[in-house]
Amino acid sequence: MTAARIARRTFLIAAGVVGGGLLVGTGALVARLHGIGGYRLPAGEGEASFGAWIKLARDGTIEVAVPHQEMGQGIYSLAVLLAAEGLRLPADAVRAVQAPINPYFANPIMVIDGLPFNEHASGLVQESAKWTVDKVIRAFGLSATGGSTSTRHIAEPIRACAASALDVLTRAAAEKFGVAAGELKIADGRISTADGRSAAYAELADAASRLSPRTIELPPLAEGVFVGKGMPRVDVPPKTRGVAAYGIDTRQPGQLYAAIRHSPRLGGVFKSASLPADLPGVRGIVEGGDYVAVVATSYSKAVAGLEKSTVVWDDSYALSVSSKDVFAAYRAALDKGASYKPRWVIDSAGDAAAAKGREVAATYDAPFLAHATMEPMNATALVTDGGVKVWAGHQSGYLAKLRVAAAAGVPTDAVEVFTPYLGGGFGRRADLDYIVKAVEIARKFKSTPVQTIWSRAEDLRDDVYRPAAMADVTAKLGDDGLPSGLTYRIAVPSTTDQFTARAIPGAKGGLLPDRSTVDGAVFSFYGLQNRSIENFSVDAGIPVGYWRSVGHSLNNFFFETFIDELSATAGIDPFDYRARLLDANGGEAAQRAKAVLTRLARFNADNKVTVASGAKAGRGVALSECFHSFVGQLADIEVVAGNIRVKRVFAVVDCGFAIDPPNVIAQLRSAINFGLSAALYGKVEIDNGKIVPENFDTYQILTLEDAPEIVVEIANSGAAIGGIGEIGTPGIAPAVGNAIFAATGKRLRSLPFDLG
Amino acid sequence: MITLKINGQSRQIEADPDTPLLWALRDDLNLTGTKFGCGRALCGACTVHIDGDAERSCSIMVGDAAGKSITTIEGLSGDVAKAVTDAWIKAAVPQCGYCQPGFVMAVTSVLGANRNQTREAVLSQITNLCRCGTYDAIRTAVGFAVADLNPQGQPNKESVR
């Protein structure tokens, strides 16, 4: 740790490349590392390293290191795109590789985003807190993929490293040919003189990698050959042809397979098991804390062994909680009001309680949700006297090493983590108990790789759920119909407290307010001069985790539905009402949201809602700000015989600048459909401590037939780059709910939507 | 010993006849392009062709598959498969990508049975699930494949099954 800190300090002094953003703005304290100086990718025989991010591989291909996992968000392609652009190479001359798990690649952004401050305000307290978090996270080396941070984390350093690499290559060529660097031509991986002499990057790489990097001012992101236009995704052909390897595709010599089963009730523990003798291929049974696993020569034999075993669970400490008890606890906490503890007022201004006018009050709720990644949880582990090797999709190499080392009783240096493609993440693979269990199981079969696979039922039962929540929202409307005061109270457990306690043994949560509990309601772009946005922290013991867009998935639904209710009560058109509320704020965020809203309003004016005979139809609008990006959505829905059908979604996104527009559109569509699964069907019922859904018939997700046509319009504002992977999820539920109201006059305040 | 005819080759495996074909493919034959998603024929990630028809291999037992011609994503060939695969790549369908071999197998089977179908007719026969929600791109890709296989765009209604 000390070494890392020194290396980083040395780096800051030696840093040669300065990003445009570093020179101005409040982001300066959120240190940006540019991949030269402090850390260099190790280069073997015949390779040449150009810093932390880029090296020339032996086969002449440029490799760009990606410290994020590819889970569908397209980050491998983004890295290739930026490296190819910066090095003026065709796309196929660059490939993405997983970066080493090294403190250099720490990702402080998602933790900084979680600070309970208004990111639109800048002050000494905010900047000091960001600085401190940045230092601490880098000192620990916490790498993580989540919070829609991948591009924000790596785009600028990769651009800088590519610029630096091109600079040293050009200087090496100038030296080789005895001409001024400015006279050289660069194209297709070659540097040429006017008189026809030419050298490939590969020929110059060794000399170039020995040159000292210089200070280069990086131009702001702007349209280029690939930037702002896009590039075919590098993972599309292998994924289409079935040759892309996921964690579950890991095949090591002599590998065994384990089928795992957990206590049917949360909190239940393993008591005893009997495995019939002489089952074909079965090698043994592993008794875990809250699970049991049968290990065999193939997964089907392991499953057969598990099915033939008798397992007894000890329910002495099992939860007897049901979903209705959780909601009752929320109700009781909210009814207790300001005297409830722990209660956090995370965003307040003026005096919301003293506001006068017509009162509007509503209560909303949303259920627990599972992640249900298409690739069920699995991990392959090999435990030897020398250490542990793990092959698994995950969202944090740093935490994986930490957890595996603790589980196996070895130093972190003795842990190697190999990261294939993730068959979906959505936050599920940030929680690494599944890797720990696979290591515990493999420990019983020393020197033999064991792959543990969760069945779909186990995957749903052993999840960390998007928390259920309930919110009371009240407002007083002034004579102009706008809220003169607004109080927002959400009862929900702290995901961050639970996550921290699981991820870092001995860590204690609850000391700070968890901003994610109120994300989507706090620091609104609407002008709310008298407001109180409060979290009533209520933890009923159900394991909760990060789920695509986290708190936004709850609060944006509650908040944007409430805004719609206010507009209806005030008798003002929902577009106009939002525009007035944005004008009442007027800040940068409000202006960006207004630009998005204006496009939605234009689309609304140009495209009438069509109503088929015998159907009711309606259009709903919702605005979201999520991970520094702005999204507006219009949902067109139809109700036929009580069934809600979402026909079309029109979305506008301002992520600052879309580096890869086709992927921005793909991510928006994906996130909207993900949110739509939740809005229309998503619900994990808990009955006496048992997770009820067991498969896709009882935990339904959106089908091809029911998926709407989604049109996405990109509206670059030129602001700093925001997130993309999650930002479409929050707004679809309120847009659909508001459309249901427009179509039927019924206000649905509970998810999933049910017209009864 | 059970003999399976897979991707044009005869392969022998040591397995109980009631082993799901999916696991014989993945664990015994190392054909990992066929994916495990639900184990109950609900999601389609494990779709293979058995005598040309799309089947969910998690719910077909090897004893029942013996003697039949099985094709996995690794053995997919022919002009229909090429049209579908090319269309998938052109439309950049996959995100996490885990379910996509199953979709490619399902669409190839539908178009292999009759290449003169409308895009909508093909889509109506696809019941696979994608958690990333790549459905817009899937519709685009199926449109590309349909156009590629039937450039005149005049589906022969008589031949639609």
C-alpha cells in the first residue's frame, strides 16, 4: 500500500500528459491518471509497453487494457475505439484485454457518486470529501465495474495514453529517419517520410517505449474517425457464433462440477445430509454454512446426486418474514414520522412543513426484485498448496481477490482471478458470495478445479435483491399550481450498508447516510424551494444489493409519478408543468433536463397517440437524471381488456457527449426493457423467509412479443461524460404509469402495474 | 455408452439415458456454445437443432436424442445459417451475449424450414428470452436475414407452415 502511494505521488509529479478537463473545472481534485509515469503494463519478450493502458503485443497487435469487466455494456469496444482513434489505426489492429488487478486501476468514481452531496453544487466540503475518497479508494486499489462508470473512468486516460504512445512512436521514427517529426505521415499503423521511407509501429515500438513521455495537451473529445460515430462491437461476432467464453464455459484439465442448494428459508443453516453411496460420477458432498453441494464428474451427475440426497436444515435462526411484514415495517416507520431512527434528511431547503396551499399526498411502493442474469451464478476454483485460481465473471477483481484470500486462508498475492465475459451483471456480480462458496467447495478437492453452478432456482433464491420500498410524498400547491413545499419520505434498507458488511469483513455500515436510498429524488433539477427528502432506514433482514440503476429505480418512479399527479391536480399539461418546474430551478441540470424535455414535447406535438378500436391508449412522460446523464422518455401504451401493452417508447438522452452513438442507443434500449420487465412483471415475493419465484415462469421477464419499439435520440450537451448502462431503467416505469393514467384515469402507485 | 450424432459426427458418451442433452453437450463433449439458462425449457438459451427443428436441449434427454441428427451452434452451416449469423453481426445484436446462440439457432431453424416468410412471421415463432432486452436489434436482424434469403421480398404464403 505504501509502495502504491509512493508510486502514485511519483506519477503525479512525472505525469506528462494533461487532459483538457484537468486544467479547468471542479474535477481537478478528482485526480485523473493518464497511464504514463506511475504504472506501466508489464511487457514481455517482443512486446513494448506505452504506459498503463496500451502495449504492443508480440503479434503486432496493439492491446488496450480494460480494468472493467465486459458484461454487455460494450466497454471492451469503447477502449478499442478510443485507442484506435488515438493511434490512427483501423479497429482490427487493436484488441482489448483485461487489465491486471492493480491499485493503479482503482475506480473511485462510483464511491464519489455515492457521497450524500449535491453534485451540482461545488464547495470546500464537497471537494474535500471527493479528494479524500479518491485518495482512500486509490490507496486500497478498489477496482469495480458499476454505477455506470466504465467510460467515465477510462476514456480520458486511454485517450491520453494513446496520444502519448503516438508521440513517442513519431519521435522514434523521426530519429530513425533523421527528419523532423512534423514532416512524417502517419497512417494505418505506419509512419512514413515524404521520400517514401516507412516503418510500422511494431518496428518503432521498442525504441519508442524507451523515450520519456512529454507533456501533451489533449484536445477535448470531438467527432473523429470513430469517436462520435461508433465502431462495430468487437464482442459481437464471437458472441453470435457461440465461441465467446463466459465463466460457466471454463474448462480446466480434470475439472469437477458442483451442484449447490441453499437453505429454503433465508437465515436457515445446514444441519445434516445423507448422500446415497455409489452414485455414478459423484465424488462427495460439501457442507456449507447455508448451503450444501454435491461434487461430481459432470454437472448433471452432481444435480442427480443432490436430488437423491436427503438434506436437513436448521431453521432455528431462519427468517419468518414475509413481504407483507416488510411493507408493514415500512408503514410503521413512516407513521412514526420525524422521531423514527435511523432517519436521514439527505436533501432539504426552506421549510417544507410550513408551506401553505392545496395538499396533495400519495403513497407508493415497489417490491423486491431479482437480477436474473441469463448466465446463472457460477465460479470455478482451483485450490493448491501454492494458492488459489478462480475463473468467474465478477464486477470487482479487487474484492474478488480479497474475498477469495480470506475464504482460502491465503495472502491476496496467492490469488489469481481470471475474468471471462459476464453473462449479465446488472449489479449482481458485485456481490461475491458465489465465488467464496465455489472456493470453499474446491478447498475440499485440493489440486482439482471445481466448477460450482447455481440452478435457476438457486440463482433466484440466493440473490441480493433490489430492495422493496415505500414512500410517502406530500406537497402543497401554491396559486400557480407549483409545489410551495414538498416532503418525500422513503422507507427502504441501506444497500450500501449491507454491501459493505458483506464485501469487507468487519466493516460496519450505518455511520453515514446512504445516498443511493434516495437517488432519483434528491438534488432535483426541479425548482423546489421548500423541500425535505428523507430516508427512513428500515432493514427487515432480507439481503439487498445493487440492481441496475440502484435507488433511481425506486425513487424516479415515485418522484416522477408524483410530479405527474401534481400536474393533474393543478390542471396543467404534464410537459408544461415540468417545464415550469425546471425554469423554477434554472441551474445547469435544469437546463439540460429542459433541453431533453423540449425534444420530448416536440415529438409529442408531431406524433399523436393512436387508439385502436376497443382499446384505451395514452402517453406518459418522465424525466430522469442518473449517473450524470439526463434521459427523457415518452411511453405509448394501450389497455385492452385490462392488459397493459407498451407499444412504443421515445427516449432522448444527454450523456454529455456520445462517444459511440450506436452503443448509446443499444444501452438505452436495453436499460428501458430491463426497467419495463420490472414495471410490468417484476416481483420477488417472500413467504415466511422463503423466496417464492423459482424460474422464468414465476419471475417473468419481458418477451420479444411484448417488447415495445424503442426510438432513441441523442442530444449531446457537451457537458462532462455521464453514465450510459443504467440510465434508461429508472424512467420507464413512471412514463408507463403516467401513460396508464392518461389512458384510463387510474393512478397506479404500486409496482408491478396491475389494473386489477 | 450412448451414441449421439452431433454436427455430422458420431460421438459416444458415458451417460445415463435421462441425462439432459444440454449437459452431455457441455460437459461430455465440451460444446459450450449451447448455454444453460433455466433448465426448464423456458428461456431458449440451450436451443439446438434436432433433425432440423429447434429444441431446448435442457429438456431433451440423451436417450431420446440418440440416433437423431443434432446440430449445435458450433456445427451450424449452410446459407440460412450464414444469413442469420451475418444479420446478427450487422445488427450488432448481442450485449452480454449469453442468450444469443440460442436465438441464432431458433431463427435459423424457423427460416430453414421456410425461407419465404415475413419478418413478423419469423418473429412470432421466437419465444427465447433476452435479459439485456436486445429485442429491437433482434427484430432488425431478422429483417436483414429475411431480406437476404428472399431478396424479392414476396413471401410465398402457401408455404408458411
